[in-house]
Amino acid sequence: MPTNAFDIKEVFTSAWEGFTKNAVLLVVLSLASLVVPLVFYGFLMLFAMVIPIFIFLFPIFILIEAALTFYILFCLAKASLAILKGETPSWEILKTDFIPLLKFFAVLLIIAIAAVIVSTGVTFIFPLILGVNAASMFIVTLLMLTITIVIMTFFFPVQFMIIDKQDISIIDVFTKSWNMTFPQAVQCAIFILICYALIIIGMILLGLGLLVVIPVVYIAGAIIYKKLYDASAIAAATAKPAETDTAMK
């Protein structure tokens, strides 16, 4: 049984310290991540009521909103990695090259599509088998939540890795993330569950708590990513001499 690569309490303690030292920037980014979708959908509904034909432009505006939201999350991930390295991120993190940003968009989009495809299958299968009733709806809800938790458990490091290791391919980032998280699946699942609990708590008081919760969760995720990456590198380095010795025998 593998030794835990990280201590969850220690991770969140470090994440809180990182947040308090860079609170202004992180709170603004968190606020932006919450406000952008609300503003976009608010304008969309308003224009749809005033100019009904505007509804045909919904897909374009939704894509723009998604792109802006992904960009804000990209900046949050960059800031979290900078804090992890002992740096003090500034507003310069808003500037970025196109390729890293595009790769970040791609990995998040792949995760979102995978989650939607699996969840859609579950949504249709169980009502067909059990009928549309409270029991089937409960099972569907439970399975969709489980699917989301499983996906995040194994692939939450990809958003940090694709920024931190810019020479890595999109395919390799998913393979590496699986290899890193699988030996620590229980700890990673606990971390994800704690993050969900914190987000739910953060929604209290009109969601104002999310201004703190979101950056703390991101910094914690970056810390765990780094610990998992280092543990994976050590395991790989240890395995090579063993393989060489075996081959020599």
C-alpha cells in the first residue's frame, strides 16, 4: 500500500497562508469567475425578452462566456503555481501566450465533454429501466455526483500540469495525471470531497464565501499536484535501478 504523498490538513494550512499573502489579487479573480457568467446570462435573458430573435445568438455568447471563464480559471491556476514557488503573483499573470492558454482550454473542455457524455448516458438509461419516478431521479443524481467526483479525483492535476510543464502534450497530461493520482486515489477523493463541502459552505451568505474558498481550493490543488508529481518522479527514478538490476540478473 503506497504511503500518502500529502497531508490534507497541512495542504489546506499552506493554501490558507498563500491566500492571506495574496488576498487582493485572488479575491478579484474569484469575483470575476463568479460575476462573468451571471452578467453574461443576465444580458442574454434581457436581450432575449426585448429582441426575441437574439435567442439564435445564444450559442455564440455562451462560447464567449465559457472562454472568459476558462481564462479567469487559467489565471487562478497560474497564480496558485506562482504562490507554490514562493513568488508573489502580480497582475502580470493576466498576460499570457496563446498556446498555453489554448492547451488549458482544451484539457478543461475534454474533461467537461467526458463528464457530460457519461452523465447524459446515465440520465437516459435509468429512467428507461426504472421509469420516471423519485427513485430513478435519486439514483441518477447520486451517480452524476459520483461520476463528477471520480473524474475530478483522477484528473484535477491536469489544469496545473498543462501550465507548469508547457512541453507536455494534451494526451500525456491525462496519462500522467492518472498515473499520479491512481496510487493516491483515496487521499485525492477525500480532497475533492472536502473541496465540494467548502464550496457548499461558501455559497452561504449569497456566495460571498466563495471569494475565499475558490482561491484556497485552487492553491491546495496546486500544492497536491506538485506533491503528486514529485512522488511520481521519485517512484519512477527508484523503479529504474530495480529494473536494471533485474535485467542484469
